[in-house]
Amino acid sequence: MSASAKDARSAVEQRNVIVPQMIDYDELGTRQEWVPYLMYFNPRNVVLKSVSTDERGFRKTTDGQSTKSTALLIGGSTVFGIGATSDGATITSRLNELTKHNWFNFGGRAFNSTQEAVLVHLSNTTKVDGPIVVMSGINNLTRLLLPGNFSPMYGAFFQQSFFEKQMATAAVGNRQLLRMLISGLLNKFGIGKSAKPLSKSETTTKADSYSAMLKVFERDCEYLQMFAKHHGTTATFAMQPFAPWINKTLTAQEIQLFALLDKEGGGFSPVLKELTEYKKKYSQDLQTICSKVGMKYLDLNEATEFQQPEWLFVDRAHLTDAGYDTVAKILMRDLSL
């Protein structure tokens, strides 16, 4: 084992002493399932000390009452509740206790906005008579800043390089047959030359990719807004809390956890620096898009509750039980839930 691998392993072990619930989330991550359309989703019927999922892979939510109006919280791993010590400590479970609605957890780990919208579509949820809240934003920007192609149509998603490699490998055995089929079709229709292969990416600069990412985000927001209108309810986009974007005095636990995360993450520092630099522009751009499509916009990073010297983060994007409780109370207050 290399020295860097040993350091990363040691960092994870030290983290697990501080936040032992993360052992369950690490195990859950190794069991993610490849599924149609979404690419991957949470494993089904999991029962661990800190987290459980139902027969479809959705995280279980406590204190729900079917007699109440149905509300949805949509997003990535923060909505799923990475870092919570139990299903009852997630945002949806806390909202079930605090509001008059029955909240469902539509959180997918490492999802971009398109996967979030597709999950809503695939769920075929017919009764949504309560509010819809999308709490997201970080994954789209993070994935844009990581290496890899960005498609103006498909965007970019996590595990994309693995998917592309697997697809390329699967195609090798059938390549000769594919060439024969293409050649036969070209001759049949009198086409002299094969069509130009699709480019892996139509974008050439980071600025172009950023603009394309915003268009993808706008498309996904339009869909969710139409979904809300169809059900006669409202949709809100809430920018998820992200520690580097918050003017917060870190606690001793947060300082230690972030330092361990940096040891484990290795070369993520340049991306983290860019994420910090994008904060103001990105928030303004998303707010403009939400206004355009008719969604209310809320930036949780501006809430004074997150600026208090309380232990709220288990890493820079995921929260402690106190952090998730803070989000639930802010949403309840600012959205009049």
C-alpha cells in the first residue's frame, strides 16, 4: 500500500471515531445499484444502525402521517441525509414533526439536477398536494469543475468516466459486427461516407461549459415547476448549505473533520478553491433562473443560524443532526411550511 493510500485510510479511521455513523454511509455507498435512466441509486431494503431504505431505494422517513398533505424534498446526498445518526434526524423526518405536511425523501447520492428531476418523474407520484422543495446546487457545479466532458444535452454526472469506460469495453466485442451493419446500411441508402461521429463535448472552455450547465439547470427547474403546477402546488429551490460558502466560525470538530477530509481527498483542493470563488456568481445565476421559471429561491448559506459556532457539519457538504434540524427549521420559517 502506498504512503498516500495509508494516509487516506488512516484519515477515514480517525473520522470514524468522531462520526461513527459515517461507517454506515460508506457501506451504503459501496452497495449503490446501477439502475435504468438514473444511472445509479441507493440500494433497496437496507437496514443499518444509522440509515435504512425502502423497497425502491428511497430513504425511510419517520413520523409521516398519510392523512396529511404530501410534500416532497428533492435533492442529492444532503437531502438523503448523509451524516445523520438515524432516519429520524433527516430533514424530511424533522419536517414531519414540525409542519402540517407528510414529507417524502427524494434524495439520491451524487445526483445532479437532471437525475433529481428524472427521479421525480420515475417515481410516478400521483398525489402531491403539499409543497415541493428542491435543496441542491453543489453537485452540478462540483461536477463541472472536475475533469471530464460536459454535454449541453446530458450535462455531466458523477461516475461518468466509469460509465464511459464500461460502455467502450462492452462495445469492443461487437465492433466488427457494428462496422458491417453500418456499412450495409450506408450502401443500402446510397450514402458514400459515414456520418461524422458525435463529439464527446460540444464545449471548449470552462466558461462555455458553465453556461451550458446553467441551461441544463434551467431545463430541470422548468420541469419541476411544471410538475408542481400540474399538482396545484408550489416549488422552491433552496441552495444547500456548503461550509466554504458560509461565514462561520468552525468548531473544533469541524476543523478536525475537514483536515481529515483533505488528507483523504488528495487532489480535491484546486476544485474546492474554485467552488469558493464561484459562490457569489453561482448563487446569483441560479436565483435569476429560478425567477425566470417562477420558482422561489432561498440561499441557506445566508441564514444566520449557520453562522453560529455550533457543530453543524460532518464534512463540507453534509450535516450533523443539529445541522439537519437547523435546515428544517429555516425551511419551515422562510417558506411558511
